[in-house]
Amino acid sequence: MKSLIMKGARIIATGSAVPNSTINNSQMCQLVETSDEWIVTRTGIKERRILTGFNKSIIDLAVVASIKALDKISMHPSEIDLIILATSSPNDLFGSASQLQAKIKACNAVAFDLTAACSGFVLATVTASQFLQNGNYHNILVVGADVLSKWVNWSDRSTCILFGDAAGAVILQSCSKQDNKILGFQLNTDGNYYRHLSISYKEVINPHPILSLYQGYFESIYMNGKEVYKFAVSQVPLSILKCLNSLNLSINDIDWLLLHQANERILNAVADKLSIDSSKIIANLSKYGNTSAASIPLALDEAVQENKIAEDDIIVISGFGAGLTWGTLVIQWKYK
Ligand code: COA
């Protein structure tokens, strides 16, 4: 996709937060009929973090991740113009971003939620880059935060072993057009397959006696694992290739492949299909499982903290998941 940009945009800070409580695979065996061997060989996951405690929500994690990112660059929260909170597990259906805005005292920021499950961070970062590249805003905080532990059916072994809770944050800033580091993106949705992965709203059978109105409740996560797996390994490589093509970049230009951390087999299969060396894969899912919208910024923050990423490295980032929605974002890293 070609776009006319007025200004550049780049990521200037990252931060992340995970809850303290850990559930490893042996503890998982006490909840459902499974084994460490099955989980590790099919998914690569060894443990995940769970947000325990009364009244705890994505906001608790999102606040910590955001403050860490702000502190890294000594930025005052009042300098943030916009907050985009990518989440599919808000603590308020009207939106949770305003609570984050108030808690971190980002008094000049407009804030909204963006719901796109495991693609949420990619879509939110692309959205933020548009506001920066068209010159409307200067500093934007993008947070991916999910607590899918609250939506998992803990007796469904096909899903409960996969998910964990976390938040990851990035701060994007506008810069000169020449210094633009959000190089390009490629996004897709195919709603025909939305049923393969959903937390659907179920209406009760009997309507309100006077109003003939049906009300209901949200169910637990449903996933057709096989279909989601096939979708990811077939569509993600295509999205990456389309995006690289539009930027006149080749596979050899990629320094890092940062995919949504769903399953180690998916990460390896995508890299294999594209002939990307496995040493270029950023992966931390063995420690955290699939943390949905948080997985990419959490892995990015860890990679930055571990000094893996060098100045000017090209990072190919892809998100995929419920919707079904998937997409690629290509960035170049800049420390200062
Ligand atoms: N422990 C032990 N056995 C399990 C199990 C578990 N946690 N979960 C499922 N099984 C069993 C099934 O019941 C089935 O048994 P059967 O052959 O007797 O019927 C067998 O293992 C195979 O199940 P299947 O669902 O075919 O396994 P799979 O190889 O497809 O792996 C996933 C399951 C979920 C790991 C895999 O499909 C996957 O990773 N899909 C993508 C999921 C994903 O990434 N989702 C998020 C995207 S954002």
C-alpha cells in the first residue's frame, strides 16, 4: 500500500508488565488432563502468568507497562497526545482506555480502545502512525493488554493451556519525513471465519416478558485450533511478502521476525516458509504463553532490554488472530 506521508514516525520507548502468579505445565496437569510433554511439543509453552486477586484488570498491567515506557525516556505523561489501548478483555465494555489515561495522569491525551484480539497491537500501531505521519499528533502511547485468563474455560484443555496475561507499551513520536522508521504495513480481515476463534455473546432463550427483548452474556473462549493454525501458517507469510514487496525490501533485509506469540510451531513454520533463519525469530512464549494483544510489545520490550536489537535493524512484525484479522508492520529500529 502506498501512502503519502507528511512526517515520519518512530518508536522511542517500550515497556511491559506481567503478573507475578505463574502457572507452569505441571500445575496445569492438576486442572485438566494434559502433560508437560504434550503442551511443550505442540505449543512450546512452559508456563504463563495469570492476573490473580480481586478487582484486578488490564488497567493494573497497562499502567505499569506505560509508566515503564515513559520513565525510560523521562517523558512526562502530559506530553502524550493520544492513547490507543488494544485489548479484547476490557474491564468496561464502554472502553478502558480512559481509566489508563486518568491513572497515568496523561491529562492532555485523548484515549480510546481498539479491539482486534491478537492483531490488536499491529492495528493500534498502524493507526497511531497515521496520526503521526499526517502531522496531527506528536506523541502517542500504544498499549496492548489482555487478561484472557478471565475468559478462558479452565476445564477446556484445548484452550486453557495456551493463554496468559500481560501488557506491553510503546511510545511513538513524530519526526522528520527522512527519519521515518514505521516503514510500511499490510492489513487484512476475513470475517467469514470469525467463528473459528471467538468470545461470543449468547442471548438467553426467554425474552423480557414485556419488551420482547433478548439479553445475554459473553461465553468463554472458543477456538478451532486446527483451522486457526492452518490460517496462520498460510496467510501470515503472504502478508509479510506483500508488505516487503510494497517497500522494495527482500527477505534478506529482515534482521528480526517478531510474530504474535501464539505457538512455537507457527513461528517456525512461518520462518521456514519464508526461508528466514530461525536465529532471527524473536520468541518468549515459553515463559508467557499467548498473551493476545500484549504478546508483540512484550516480546519487543524484552528483546530491546536484552540488547538483541541493533541500531537500524529491520523488524518484521506480524499479528494474527480472531476476526479473523492479520497483518504485518515493518519498522526500523532507532535508539536515539
Ligand atoms: N493436552 C493433551 N491432549 C490434548 C490437549 C491438551 N492440552 N488439547 C487437545 N488434546 C488432544 C485432543 O483431544 C486430541 O485428542 P484425540 O486425537 O484423542 O481427539 C489430540 O490432542 C489432538 O488435538 P488437536 O486439536 O488436533 O491438536 P493439535 O495438534 O491441532 O494442537 C493446538 C492443538 C491448539 C495446540 C493447535 O491446533 C494450535 O496451536 N492451533 C493454533 C492455536 C492458536 O495459535 N490460537 C491463537 C491464535 S491467536
